[in-house]
Amino acid sequence: MVNQFSSKKILPELEHEVLDFWDKNDIFEKSIKARQGAKLFNFYDGPPFATGQAHYGHILATTIKDSVTRYKTMRGFLVARRVGWDCHGLPIENLIEKDLKIKSKKVIEEEIGIEKFNDACRASVFSCVADFSTTLKRVGRWANYEDSYATMDPSYTESVWWVFKQLWDAGLVYKDYRVSAYCPRCGTTISNFEVNQGYKEANDPSIFIKFPISGKTDEYFLVWTTTPWTLPANVALAVNAKIKYVKVEINKEKLILAKERLDVLEGEYRIIEEFEGKKLQGVPYDAFYSFIKPDKKSHFLVLADFVSVEEGTGVVHVAPAFGVDDLNVSKENDLSVLMTINNEGKFLPEIKSLAGKFVKDADGEIIKELQGRGLILRSDRVRHSYPFCWRCDSPLIYMALDSWYIRVTDFKEDLVKVNQEINWQPKYIKDGRFGKWLGQARDWDFARTRYWGAPLPIWQCEQCEKKIAVSSRQEILSKVVGSGKLIFVRHGEAEQNVKSICNGDIKNNKYHLTDRGVNDAKELAEKLSKEKIDIIFSSDFLRTRETAEIISKGCEAEIIFDERLREINIGEFEGGSVADSRAFRDPKSDYYNVVFPKGESLAEVGKRMSDFIVEITNKYAGKNILVVSHQDPIKTAFVYFGQTNPKKVQSLESLISVGSHHTFFFNNEVDLSDLHRPYIDKIEFQCGCKGKMKRTNEVFDCWFESGSMPYAQWHYPFENKELVESTFPADFIAEGMDQTRGWFYTLTVLAIALTKKDLGLGKNQPAFKNVIVNGTILAENGQKLSKRLKNYPAPSLIFEKYGADAMRFFLMSSTAIGDDYLLSEKRLQEAWRRTIITLWNVYLFFDSYKNGESTSQISAPESNNLLDKWIISRINHHSELMIKHMDDYDLTHASRIIIDLADELSNWYVRRSRRRFQKDENPSDKKVAIETLGYVLQKTCLMTAPFMPFISEVIYKNIGGDKESVHLADFPIAETNLINNELEDAVARAREIISSGLAIRAELKIKVRQPLAEVRVKNKDKVLEDNKEILQQICEELNVKKVIFGAKIEKEIEFDLELTAELREEGIVREIGRQIQSLRKRNGFSVGDKINIEYACGDKELAMVIEKNSKQILVEVGAINISLALKELKDEIEVDKKKIRIEALPRG
């Protein structure tokens, strides 16, 4: 058998060949087709942002996803793998702002325009997708890249609208004026979980301010703040009713602060008075500023529970416009809210001395001015954790704004409860990072005052302020004045339906409606009687004609028969069975374009239907039109109106049943092909009060869009209803730790909100059943990966130097899932050598002895050899354990099994069996050794395939695996009857003895080639004592003549170190054999080459040893003859500190 892949090439080169093999032979597609009809394993692939290049974080996540989905496929599941792209939101917008040098939203709205800005966003979205996909493919990630979903697609947005409308109808959406994290640079609020992604250390002012008590001389409330810019918005001070406060005299002034915070004072002070905070309620103080006059009572002391003595002074400055607690206190005490800044974070013109200044830039000026008035007790700087925008890196501020919220707190308990049903890896995430986050869940600010995103489907009346939400494009059209309605009806049940006969030829027009079909039509007539049908168009087949005539009696509309509405021309299948026609068309991947022999394709039907729709919607604008046709033509109407695409029309068959009707609104003045701003902003409705309804200008937080992915990727519920409902929730998802407060969270929130009642997705359902959470990849020194610092190797260089398998295996096995990874080329190289190169060398060893035959063993060979029994037991034991770990999504322990397996194969089985392969004295034993190693290698390939798909493919194909690809084979199930735990335990104990013994020899500097008389073991071991084969292995590995168990010795293991003449001579012979073997390699002889050896030795004693043991040396080194030389020899070796001239020659 000729190897499919060359064994002489380096592994990265072979990986490229494997990629070509997969591509040319459609191996991924075959792996899907092979599992058709099998149980579905539903995997959600979280959409990465379609910006930049794939980095190590993507490579890690994609390796996890690919390993699990390959494994599940090999376990017999049908695993659809569809990639998607996150196209909206601040990540894209910030890139365009940098490209176009845009510094504010004002530039977008007033200079560039939303249309041009969004066009630039759209153009940039897929600029990096090709490179991104190339990297993922190079990693070996199998997925459907051609049928990917994108969050910018109209169909995706429509499903997002539907999700939102369910929440709206359930009363879970509200608008409120409240304080939220706000990015002045981006000009939008940021959700609480986005805020948590952007915390960094920052230096801010730390000032202690004296607020003068009204009517008192030199008496003040002492207040601490790190946001001096909020002081012009101050309207009150807050204290805690239950905290003890004191009035102290210091530097001839009297200050009031919490008793427990006296340590903030510097210098000597005297306590004058002590009292509870409630005594201070209502005490007035002098306002610092008069820029904006409050419209309510202000500048007095209020009581608030949030005031504590953990920091500050126990007296809190209240600026309701810039603090969550502050705004709540203002509502409780009916305080004014003074808004002092605009949406760019700059002070308003009314704040005269600060007008136009950015808040953070104004701190110094405010402090200086207050110091000039003697109102600053102390001014310092503090280093603390502060939130920055997760996308543009600008400092966030907390600011009161109108925004839209989801009432997450209404179902927080459901979130916590359902989380207990999810299998998390690592386990501690469930009740730790994720569980605690759910327990603290707050209402979600999901709207963004931005541009490039799915628009909120909320319209508000300018007159009466009524608000409505829509769930689809069709619903929009239904509300636009002047829209018409197209109602497609599939004819009632007809005779050919009952007989399951194909009829698409008008010449064979003989099939009437059945009695049931007549009833179908009558029921339709009753349902449609309220629709005010203006005109009916019908196919001229008998069954459609009869249906149209029955319906027309109820609405008295004219019927026009149109050939374009006819059934698809079935060609040669005319008069045949429907089953045969489906067998011809249904399995084809290009279903829409399949042409029936001498007939039509759906694409051709779609062309005539499109012509029909365009004509009548123009001619009958604003009218209600009924169209009676057949299933296939109506499928194409769904395509025309954007309710599906040609690749998915097959899924409509159950929907377009006989007697069904399907309504599409149309309006030639409204284009809904692009749902983005500014086009969607132009659409207006008429309110019931006759006022004009306009869309609110917000777009969705991109996390709402990605959280809608389970439904929107399939355009649910408009399409693929059965698919989505039968596969929800996902069996598996995987992303990084940051997604516990991102995608994992929004998936969970929306899933629980949608399943509070059963819409077809079940009740109180999680979005996913199993999840793997990976840590962050850091540089070798623990720093973040940085292009500027160049503290990591480029992924492409790693792939070409070591191969993608090396990267994959390093990521899976080097670090426990959930922990952070230290990316070190040295550590990666170590993992590569230790496991991948070790397995490769085992294969190369096997390949050199298989004699060109297909030696893949499906079943274990019969063998009495202890090593064979042991490795067969081990491979099955490993298989059993790997399935256990993989089924629990514990990839760390599963992948580490391969490390043990590689070690056992190479450093024990092959090394101990090498002579059986090399010597021809026992052909039957050699044959069973080859068969055993072939069996183990095949199982090894199948077990390593999910983690190391490339090398597994090469070895599997080259040893003659029975499938076209290792990835089309089943994962190996443990043959438990071949597992011998007693034997495995015995060998494990023997190897421990050997390992300890070798360490002792190394410590004593006694080479292993030098035989010793015996090794003594302190503990008794009856099993080992009675097993001659294992005892022989211990003797050979430690190079001793005997093993003594239960020895009366101090240490666990000791050697008899006395060297007899015989032992010394044996050591010399072994050393000569070793050096000749090295000489063979240096001179390029292969394993099977027989050689002649000539030598010259000046030491008589050494020469006698060689002559005496020549036969043994010949066997050891694969030589025919060894003789004294009569010529000058080119090589020299040194044995026992004596030199021997020597030469290895080809067999003469």
C-alpha cells in the first residue's frame, strides 16, 4: 500500500496537503451527509465582530468549538456548524470614525450624514471576513462558511424585531429617565455589563470640600468627592440617619462629619458635639453656584440609606443628574435635577466660567476656584478603578438620560433558577462569576443613540405620544397609509393530492377538488370575507379555478386567470408519483435551481411569479388582491417578499398546505430592502388620533442582536419554525470568560424572557445546556498581548513552524479550561515535541516495518505477549476515560489523556517491543507486534482526531483506515473485555520502580549500560514477584540480574553496587553496540540494512572482549561480519576510556 501522505515531509507541509484533501473531496460535507437522519446536536456559534484579523482569542475559542463538534460527529450526531458575523455596533462605528477622522456625533449628523456613514460601515464589515475565515480554516475549523449569517441582514433584523415585540407585549419594556453609564465620545449609554468590560486604573482628584452651613460663621459640612465637575449640579447633601456624626473644631473652623471618618482630618482637633444623622435632616447650606436656578427647594440636608462610613466623610454631595443614588434621593425628596452638560460631556453655555469645557478637563479649574474661596480642606490625587468605554477607551460618566429598559429584575429569580440546569465548564462558573452576576442583575439599558445597528421598531405619535412596536416588515407595510395586500391561497385538496400524483401540465388538467377541498375553499371564503377583496387572480388549472370561484361568491370580486400562476412544470415526472419527483429534487443542495427533465426549476417559476407580482402591485396599488395558486409558485412569493431565501424554500412545504393562505402587504413607495437608518427613519404611520407616528431614533445594543442569535440566524419565526423549536435550547456553546457578562448573559436573559410563556420554544428554558468558558491568552510574562510591545509570535508563524495541531493541542492541554493562558513559544514547542512529535515518531517506526501493507486493525489481534495485552488494555481504558471527559465537556482532562498515551506508546510499548519488530527470528511474533501497533495506532488516530485533526488524518490514511477520512469514522468505544486493570496496575507499579531506580543510578553516576547484580525493593509485591515477564522488564530497564522484594533496607530502593568482571565485560559490550548503532545512523544506513564491521584496537584486553562477544554484537547492530581491519579506518569510538578505530561498510 502506497502512503497517501509522504512520511518524509514536515508536519506543517502535510497540514496544507490535508486541507487540500478535505477541500477537494468535500470531507466536511460528507461528514454532515453521513449523519443525516441521526440525532441532532445543536451548536450555537457566537458571532465574532467582523473587524480586524482573527487573534489568539478567536483561535482558542474556535479550537474548543471544533474539538467538541468533531467529537460529537464521530459519536454519531448530526452537527450543523454555521458561522456568523457580528456586524453592528460601536466596534464597527469606531473603526469608521477613525478612518474618516470623525471626532463627534455632530460631524456624522451635520456634515457626513447618516447614510454615508452607514454605507462606510457596511463596506467595512466584510473587508476582514476573508482573512478571518482563512485563519479559522487554517486552524482546521470545520463549519459552513458559505451559508453564514450576518447580524446586518434584513432577515436577521426582522427576527430581532420579533424577539423585541414579544418582550414589548409582555410588558417587559419601558422608557425611563434615569442615570446610566454614558460615553460622551460615542454619544450613547452603555449597558451595565458593557461597563464591566472597561474598568482600568485611573488617577482622579480626591478633594475634601467645606459646604458652608447657612446662617453660621465658619461652620461647614465636610464632603469628599472624586468628581469635582459634578459640583455645579449639586442640589443637596445626604447623611445616614443612623450614623453617629460629630462637630469638631479644627484650625478655628467647625466641621461636621461622621465620627468613624475622623481619620481624614490632619492635625489636632476637638470634638464639640456628637449626634445621630437624623438630627441634620433639613439643615440648609449655602449653594456654591448660581448658574442654573433650581425650580424646587434645594440645598439642604436629606437622609439616605446609601450613605456609609466605608470611605469619604459620611456626608455625600448629591447631584441627581450624575448619580444613580443621587437621582433616587431627588425623587424621594422632590429635588431639582440640574443638567449642566450636553451630550458631548461639555458644560452648557449657562455654566459661564466653564462653558464648552469637557467635564474631566474642568476638574482643575473648579478646584482652583474653590481653593480661592477657601472651601477646599485638602486636595489630593487618588488612583482607583474607573470605567472606560469598552470600544473607544474614553472615560465614561454617569448621567441622567431618557432611555429604554428591559425589566430584567422582574424575572431575575427565573434566571438564577434556570442557570442551575446548565452544565458549566469549569464548574465553578455556574454559582461563581455567572451565578453571582445573575443574582445582581439589573434592568437592561438596551438602546443606543447611534447609527449602525438594527433600529428599534418603536414608533411614537407626535401628537398624543402613543407608542407602538412592530415585529416585521409586513407589519410595517400594514400600517403605512396606501399599502395594498396580496393574499396567496393554495387551492383546496384535489384529486391528484389524494392520489399523490404529479400534475404540472395544463394539457393534463383533469383533477377536481375533493369534497374536503370544496370545504377547504368554503372555509377560506368565510375567513376572507372581511378582507374586502378587490380582485382575484388565479391559475387556470381546474383545482385552482374551482377554489377561486367558491371564494369569489363570498366577496363578489372579479376573477382573472393568469398562466404565470400555474403549477411548476414537472416535465418527465408528469403523471408519476410525488415521491419520485421529490426523490429527484429534494436531496439536491441547489434545490431552488434543480430543473425537472423537460420541465422547470423553481428559479424559473420564481421569474414568472416576480413578473406577475410586479405587474399587479403596480397596476392595483393599495388594493386587496387574492391570488389562488399552487405550493411551488407560492414558495417563490415568499422569496420575492423577503420572507425566505432560495436556499431555504424547501422548509416552507408544511406551511403552504392545501387550503392555506398567506398574506403579504405591499407598497411601492416603501423600500424595506435595507432596514438601517436613515431609510427606516423615513417611514411614518398614521395614529388613531390622526397624528403622525415617527420612529424613535435609537438602535439596538449589539448585545441584544447577538443574544437573539438562536432565533435570528434562522429568521425565526418567519422561517425554519420547526427546526428552531425542535433544536432549542442549544446543546453546546463556547466563548471566553468575558462573555459571562456579555453573550452568555444576553442569551440567557432573552431566552427566559421569551419562554415565560410557551411560544413554541418551551417554558422557562435556558438558551444552552452545556457551555465551555475559556480564559484569556496572555503573553509569557502575564501581560496582555500587545501589537505595540510585540510580546507574542504571530499565529501564522506558529502554524508554519509547528503546525496548527501544535497550537490546538497546546491550547487544549496546557491550561485548565477557564484559567488564563501564558502564550510561550517555548512551552508550545515542548508540548509539540512531547506529544505530537512523539506520536509521529511512533507512526514512522511503525511505517518502517509494515512492509507496504495496509495494517490498520479494526479488532485487537490475539496475543499472549504481556506488552501487547497491556497496550491493548491501556488504549481501551483511555478511550473509555476520554468519552467520559468529553461527554462532560472537560476538554482539559480529555486532551491530557493523549499525553499519557503518547508516553506509554513511545517510551514503553515501542521501546520495549523494538527488538520484536527488528529481529526476524520469530516471524509470527513480529507479525502480531505489527498488528497490535496497527490496532493501537488506529484507535489513537480516532481519539486524537477532534484535537489534532491533521496528524490524525495523515496517520489514519497512511495505515489504511477503512473510511475515506478519519473524520468520517466513529469515535472508538472501549472494548471493556480487553481492559485488564490488574495488569495495568502491575505495570504502573513496575514503571514506578524503574523510574525511581533510574533516578538513583543517575544520582550515583552509574550508566544504565553497566549491568548490576540486583535491585532491592523495600515493599513486598506478590503480583510482581509472580509475574516473570514484568520482572524481566524491570531487570532489563534497570540492567540488573535480579529483583528482590521485601528487602530489609532503609530507602525504598537500593542497588547492589559491586561490579564483578563479568558485569564489567557485559557493560563494555553494550557500550560497543550502542556506539556502532550511532555509527550506522551517521553513515545513513536504514533499519533493515545489513552491514560489515571492521575494527582495530590497540588494547589487547578490549580486543579479546570484542572477539569473545562478536556474535552478540552482530545481532545487536544488524551486521553480517565483524573483523580486524587490514587498512586505515575512518571512524573512531571510545569505550571504557580506550579508543577503537572502526568502520561500518555496506554488505559486500
